[in-house]
Amino acid sequence: MTTLAVSNLRKSFDGVRAVDGIGFEVAAGELVAIIGPNGAGKSTCFNCVNGQLRPDAGSVRLDGRELVGLPPREAARAGIGRTFQITAAFGSLSVRENVQAALIAGRRRMLSMLPVARRLYIQEADALLDLVGMRALGDATCGALAYGDLKRVELAIALAQDPRMLLMDEPTAGMAPSSRRDLMGLVHGIAKNRSVGVLFTEHDMDIVFGYADRVLVMSRGRLIASGPPDTVRADPAVRETYLGTE
Amino acid sequence: MSFLFVQFLTGLASASSLFLVASGLSLIFGVTRVVNFAHGSFYMLGAFCGYSAVGLLAPVLGDAFGFWVAVPLTAAAVAVLGAALEMTVLRRIYGAPELFQLLATFGILLVLADATLAVWGPEDLLGPRAPGLAGAVQVFGQAVPTYDLFLIGVGPVVLGLLWFCLQRTRWGVQIRAATENRELTAALGINQRRLFTSVFAVGAGLAGLAGALELPRHPASLGMDLGVIVEVFVVTVVGGMGSIPGAFVAALLIGQLQAFGILAFPEITIVLLFLFMAAVLIVRPWGLLGRPEAPAAARILQAEAPLRPLPASGKAAALAIALLLAALPLVAGPYILSVATEIIVFALFAASLHFLTGIGGIVSFGHAAGFGLGAYGAALAVRWLEAGMPAGLAAGVALAAVGTGIFGAFCIRLSGVYLAMLTLAFAQICYAVAFQWYDVTGGDNGLIGIWPPRWASSPETLYWLALLLCGAGAMALRHMVHAPLGLGMRACRDSPLRAEASAIDRRGIRWAAFTLAGMAAGLAGAFYAFFKGSVFPDALGVGVSVDGLVMMLLGGIGTLSGPLVGAAAYKATQVELAAATDFWRALLGLGIVLLVVLFPRGIAGQLQYLWYRWVR
């Protein structure tokens, strides 16, 4: 079952075609990796999917619904969860409040002035923190967490809207190898158990070929190959532009 | 027809001055990312120094030669002063949060303003006519001052020179590189210190040149500094911060707007300026030729601890303090009570600013807008609708809500210093309307006779009322900080990117924060009108905005009770200082500069920092 369908996506900056006519699909529960050299257009592609950038052309459909033109917060409501390459969380809030904020926003209650926010959706927040293994640190200040823990909190925030699709920009960047595998194992489990599609970029090839169901290879704004990890690894064009350096 | 053409030429001449000042500001901002509040002071000093230089040189060199030597000499002198200030003060605060930078340069403005007053006195000084250009030229049967034609030429010449320097010299390449990417310039081994100092000197010199060149048209006067800085802020915001051609185009447009606006709406020309700026910002939020900047997390302070509810002991302490305050009239006389009432009013004002800036991460330099609109709303309701005190207070809050609601809708589209400048511009526009719309607001005579009803007129009752109303206001703000709205405000402050990606309606939250803070400030202002029995345009002035910022920083941003303590400390000091010396503004300015240079984290933040270092 197709969750995310991207077709003919284009985006230029000052005449430079960062994304030049890309199309792909992600099925429910499928982990898809986008790889490619720096500047290949991976991040631009991500930003077009969750509405941070408006593509020049093309379509992004989530369960059949067109997302192009929606701002990021509406894309999030529609079911796009996102984590960032440079991990972004609310540093001055507690870990639990980070998740509560996303839960409150998802239920359109963020502008309310009467209830005490700390007391809202505690169970839901703790369940999500349980899922990513951060419940014990629920009261800690988010800004003081270790990097790997922060990544987990960010994942919990992204899951708060019960997304159909997770976009993860370099989910394991800056982490130690063992915690990389822990995190990706966690993501893998979430994708399969909750039937969430996952699209991620990654520089660590062990992670890519270890966890992705399918790999898309980008170069200069275009897709040059796609398929199961083994097929892609064997593709001569891919070896030349990207893996050849190994 | 010919009259309109002459008006057009007048507009062009004004545009040249505006451009000279704005280009300097833009240049400095582009390289150092500091919005220099004191830039208007360089303009004012240019005028005063120019006056003295002509007076000294004309008898020696002759009238004609004297004037034309005095003008560039003045620009050079102001440039040297600018370089000196950069090396002593600004260099130390490049890494500080932008709020501190703005405050520090405002402190410099205060010091320079009082220094000018001390040296040249309070009178306007009428400058000489420009030798050789004193006459008028007939254009379509209308007399146009020759000097205006000369000024019209100065703008494009300076633009050309700047363009040449930026494109064709090594210095210019360094400036462009620094404007594009500061980290890169440091990595390239460019001597940043020398570059920053030289850019600051050139920017200051351009403002000084503009001031000196303005002498034959307008007398040198105190107040030129703030007057021009607001116009120049509008020019740079419209043109795009950091863009020299943008400043030129915007100066041309705004010069014309003023030249023709004064024909159509002589009383409220500045409102046109506001409407124009608003229109530009709707279409191009980053100005005509500016480039968008990604919204960054507000650099208010280092990561704070999460806000927690008061523990039981804290609640007991707060209750005890409230009871003690309520008992004050039993022991204090009318004078103490009046000072205490003023402190309470300003405590709510500081708390509302803290709500906006500390919690919401929205740095406002024009929070006086809410305060003054509240005061005027109350006073106008009393004056024109014969409202009583309750209705007057309600009218004040309502006017503040409408005003800051409208301003907020524009301001929240921007971030950082752009936003701070825009809030200032809005407050100054309110100030100008109050000042100019004589028939309704009484102009600088203000509105008087805004007394509370008989039952509330004793100092004790008024004090208790202040405690009750302002206390309730502060409590309401405090509650909202812990409500979903406050959580959302803190989330948007910490990470705009994460907030948007988490379905948080950042605009809606920031707008609500802006308006609510304005309403709370409006309540303080409305009460202040009844407390003083009058309201004057100063209630909308920059002074009030800065008072609020200093109170907030004195108390520390990290805690909710900080602003209340800061207000008490600051107001008490101010009352004493103002009674002791005429130059208290300069002392205040010096205090602000020292505060920022010595305590770049704020007093409370610095203590917290030292505490942590000591503990570990």
C-alpha cells in the first residue's frame, strides 16, 4: 500500500536545479533510504515533502492527499513526522513537555489559556517516551541531554501526531556506532509495528544497507538508481558516482 | 503642476540625507549584525560639530572655503568618534544577544544626547547658508533652493562611491564577504577587528556627513537623533537590511512619500509612512532588495531550566509579600505610597514585556506602544466620552489590544532585530500621532484632568487599587505562561523549526503573545493615566520602552518574579537619580553600557553562571 507518492518534483535556487524531476513511492511500513553525495539534493527533497520549501513543480501525495502548498505545521497534521539533521528540540522544556507540546498542538489546543499544560496528555506523552526508551528521563531538561538521548526525544516528538510517514534527515549523524544501531533498530520496529513509512538520508553505508528495504540514489538533483540494497550496491552507475570512492 | 514638480525635488533632496544615514546603518548591520541605535546620534553630532566647525573655520579661511572644509572635517571627526566607540564598547558585545546589543547602543545614544546638551546647550542652532549655493533656481516659475539641487546630486554620488568601493576594492570584497558569511571571513584570515572598526567609522562618517550637510536646511537640534533613527529604520526595513541599493531605493520612495504626504495629510504624515511600510512588508517581508533569513531561535539567554510551578514554600512567601505590600499604607506616608504605586504599575509593565520577550522570545523595542495606547485609551474615554474610571480602564485595555493586535500582525512576520526595529517604529508612530493630532490628543499639552472618582482618590485607595489590578494582571500573565499558550511560546522561542514541524501554529501563538502582552501593558498604562491625572506623548516614547527592558534585564530573564524585582529596584533608583541630577539620562545610558559590557548574560544570568562555575 502506497503511503507517500512523490512525482516529478522540481526545485531550483537561483537557476541551480537542486531537485530536478524526482519521483518515488514509499509504502506503509517500508524503510527507504535516500543516498547521494553532498549537494545531490537530498535535503531539498525532504524540505519539499514536509512543506518547508515549496517545490517549483511536482506533486507530493500522502495517502492520496496532495501536500504541496501546505505549510510544515499542516503537513505535520496531515501525517508527516520529521526529524532534523541538526537535532531540534525545545531545549528549555522538560523531556515530557517536549512531547506534550506536540500532542497539544496536534489537538489544536495550543492557543488555550486556561488549563495547565503540564497536566495535559501525560499518559500519551509517557507512552511515547516509553516507546523510545526515554520515560525515565521525562523530567530532565531537554537542553541538557546527551546527543543520542536528544535524537530519541526528537523521534518521540515526531511520533506525537501519529504520523503515516517519518522523514528523518541523517538520523544517526554524530552518534557512536552502537547507539546508531540501537536507534535504527528502534525506527525499524516502529515502522513495522505501526505501519509507518520511513524516508531517511544517511551517510553511513552500513546503516543504509543494514536497515533500508529500498535505496534511492540521487546525484545532481536526479535519481540515478533505485531498488533493493543489493541491486543498488551492484549498480555500476552508482559505484561510479558514489560508492566508487570506497 | 509646477508646484508638484518642486515638491518632487524637495522629496529628492530629503531622500539624499536619508540615504546617507541609512546606508551607514545598513553597512554596519551587514558586517557586524548590530543595529546601531546611536546611528542617529552620529547624524545629530554631525550637525552640531558642523555648526561649530563652520564657526571656527569661516573667520580663518573665509566664508566659502570655511564651510566646504568644515563639512568633510566634521564627517571625519564623527568617523573617528565612531571608531573609538566601536573599539571601546561594541567590540565587546558582538557575541551578546541582540537585545543587549540594542540596549547598549541605546545607552550610547543617551550618553551622546546628554553630552550634546552639555556642550551646545538646549537651543536649536541655526546653521549658515551654503556659500555659493545660497540662492534659488527658477524651475517652471517656482523658486527651488540651489542647495536642494546640490543635495539631490549627493545621494547618487555617494551611492556610486560606495558601489565602487564595495565592488572594486579589497576592503569592499571583505565587506561583502563578511555580509554574506561571517564564519567564512574569519576562516579566510581577514583581520576582522580592523574590518569592523573601519566599517563602523565609515558608517558613522556618512551619518556625520549627512548631519553637516543638513545644516543649511534645518537647524541643529536635540532630538534629531531619535527623529532620524526612526525614519532610517523604516528606510532600511523597507529597502532590506544590509542592502545599500535597497536603502537608496527606499530613501527615494520615502522622501517622495513625505514630500507629497505632507500636502494631503499634513497632520499625520507619519501614518502614511507606516501604511507604506506595512504594504511593503506584506508583499516582501525582507524588504524590497533584502534577502530572507531563516528564522533562528531567539538568542535570549543560554538554555534555561524548565519553568516549574512555585513550591508550597514559594506560594507562602508570595502570599506573605502580598500581605506585607497590602499593609504598607498603615505605615507609609503619601510620598512613599505614590512612589510605591508607580513601582507597582511599572512592575506589571515589566512583567508584560518579560512575557513577550523572555517567554515568547519576541524582542520588542516598542513596548511603550501598549502602555501609551492604554493610557491614551483611558484618557480619551474620559475626555471625549465622559467615562468613569472602570470604563476608562476598559477603554485603555481595549485600545491597547486593537493597536498592538494590528502591529503584532505585521511584527510577527519578522524575527530578531528586524522585529525589534519594527516594534520601535510602530511605537514611534503612535507617539507621533499623539504629538501631532492636536485636536484629539491635545498634542504635547497632553490630556489632563483624568482623575479617579472621589472614592478612589486617596493615596491609600489608589495604592490598593494598583496592587489589586496590576497584581491580578501579573498573576494572569503568570498563569498563561504555564498554560498551553505559554508552552507553545516557549517552544517557538526554543526552536521555530521544530515547532513548525510539530504542528504548532507559530504565527498564531506569537500574535496572541504580542496582543496579550500589549493588553497587560495597556492596563498598566491606563491605570497610570488615572494615577497621574494626565497623559502626555512621552507615555508612548522610547524612554518607556527602554525602562521596561532595563527593569526586565536587571531582574533577570530566567524567572517570572525577576521583572517585578527589577521594576522596584530600577524605579526607586530612577526617582532618586532624577531628583539629584539633570544628567540622569547620561548616567542611565552609562549604566546600561556598563551592564551589558560587564554582564553580557544579565545580572541574574551572570550570577547563575558564576554560581554554576563555583559549584562545579
